[in-house]
Amino acid sequence: MNIKFSGTGSYIPTQIIKNDDFDMFDFRDVHGVPLPYNNQQIAKKLQQITGIEERRYIDDQLVCSDIATTASQKALSDSNTDPETIDYIIFAHNFGDIKKGTIQSDIVPSLAARVKHNLGIKNPNCVGFDVLFGCPGWLQGIIQAYAFIQAGMAKKCLVIGAETLSRVIDLHDRDSMIYADGAGATILEKSDETGGILSFENASYTVEEANYIHFGKSYHPELDINTKYIKMHGRKIYEFALTKVPLAMKSCLEKSGIHIDQVKKIIIHQANEKMDEAIVKRFYELFDMEMPKNIMPMNIQKLGNSSVATLPTLYDMILKDQMEFHHIQQGDVVLFASVGAGMNINALVYQL
């Protein structure tokens, strides 16, 4: 049984936030002490490490399920799918719907249920549920949909990855400059064509790693300590990712039976340009090879880190020829990989 992507869609917010737009922010360290650098120096250093020049935020009136609906509509149209034939809607996110001006997450009903409602699907056998798996959530949703279809529990699934990180950032934490908003959606179904999902790998590390990314108080000591924002231990995440992700990618590739020379693109979670390059370089070193040129498409420079949305939006952009120097076609093999809160990692080999 071959299980393939039959359609993709994405929503890229229109509000562009450049690094200079953070110039007046009052950044502080974990102890609440103002940083000993001006914001231009901070922004320059961040760009050198992460590659981020600008990021996208959603408009004030929108929430996560809204942009997920738009991405889903595009994926349904791209695959010529009748929404009533969808068996599962699997929605990967981490923070739910958060209205502008608040910090409260709203996840009742589930965001998958909201998307189903927005799409006007009446079929009660179309089941929607949410996945909370950190940044690898969309890829984990794909793995779950694959399992449902393989088991005969479904024929067609809609898998969404969407996030609005701009609504959960601490404006006194320089890491807030990394985060962005976005949404991507994919239709997965049985196919008579060759290829499709060839193998996958996933894992969760929670003994010492569970709180590397967490919710914590603002770095400004005068703000309400009961209001929480996204926080991360960047150095620990970097070291974890460089150790675990290349090994997961290698194991996944070996399970697929595909030779490394056949991999056309590595589509990796857009977390940090230097970290991603180091992960892919180390992956090739496991095969005693140098990292090939143009193997790793990146859009973090203009879109920032939108968590679960980075993989599906990047993949959609490549398919739609919106990434210069990066093209894939029928028969090409791509390797997906991601790492994020949990700490969770996964990888997947797919042949178009």
C-alpha cells in the first residue's frame, strides 16, 4: 500500500516584522537585569546565529484556527478533495487559539473541531483531534495519519501544522525575536502511484530534557509572575539536537532502503539556521560524507520559526516553486526531520 501526499496548502501571514522593529524593546536576562548590549547589537548577533532577518505575524483579528482553515482550504483544493470524504483532521499546534491582547490559550473545543466547523464538514465520521508534540507536531500528525490509513481505519486524512507564537512571547526576552506565525496543511491518502512514505522514526526524551522548552514568567521583574510565556534553554536544545536528530535521520533512512545519494532534499524544521546546518552536516558525517550543496532549503530568513508550521509551509513552497534553487519532482526522495518541546524528535523518508 502506497500512502502519499495528494495536496498541500499554506498560509503565510502578511504582517512583516523586521529585526529593526525590536529596537525599542527592553530586553533583560533571566534575572531581570537589562542586557549590556543595545538592541541593534542583539539583533545582529541573532541574525548571525539564526539567520532570521524578519518574521511574519498574523493580523490582530485572526487566531490559529483561522489561518489553519485557510491553509486547509488550499490543500483540499490542491488535491481536488471533497471535504466530506476526509476521515480524520489531525491538527498539530502547541498553544491553541489566543486572541490579540491576551495570553490565555483557548483549546475547547479542539482546534481540529473548529477547522472542521469552518470548513462546513457535516460528515460525523470525520473525526478531528489535536496533537501537542512541540515543533515536530505536524510530522507526528503525518505519522499518525499514515498509521490510520495503513490499518484500514482511514482512506484520507487532513494534517495541519499551525502556530501563532507572536501571542505567547515575552517582550523582555531576546528569544522572542526568533518566533513567528504560520500554517500549513497536507492531504494524505492511499495511492496507486509508486513512492509515498517509506519509513519514519520518532522518539521522546523526558528524563532531563522535558523542560528545555517550557512556559515561564517574564524576564521583567515588575510584571505579573502568574502570566507565563514561552521560554527555552537554547544551549541545551542545541546540544540535544546535534546529538539526537542526526542519529534519528540515519536510522530512518536505513529503514527506508534508500541510499543517501538518492536524497534530493532534506526538509528540516526551521529552528535556527546554524543549528540546522550543523545537524545536516553531522548527519552526512555519519556516512563519512560532506554535506552536499543546496540539499537543505531554508526560509527561516524571511519567515522566522513558526514551530509546527515550518515543515508543511516549507514543503508547500518548494512544491509551488517559491524557493529559488530548490525544486522537487515526481520520483524524488526527501527526508523530513524535526526537533522540539518534549523533547521530541522525528524523521520521515518520502518519495514523491
